[in-house]
Amino acid sequence: MDRVKQLRQIQGAGDRQRELMRRGLKLGTHGKATWKRDDLHAR
């Protein structure tokens, strides 16, 4: 694969990841955390 094509693919992957971060994932929480940080890190 030539270097230009490889760089374009890397750039496209980065663009896709940034778009996913911008949109966020639907976790079914409607933006509200129903847990406390200590509950997640209980030992």
C-alpha cells in the first residue's frame, strides 16, 4: 500500500472516531448517572 493511501485511511479512521465521540453512545441513561463513583470503585 502506498504511503498516501495509508495516511488517508488513518485520517478517515480518526475522523470516524471523532464523530463517534461528538455524538456519544446511547447507553439508555438519558444523560443521568444513577450510580455513585464510590459504588464503581468499591473494594
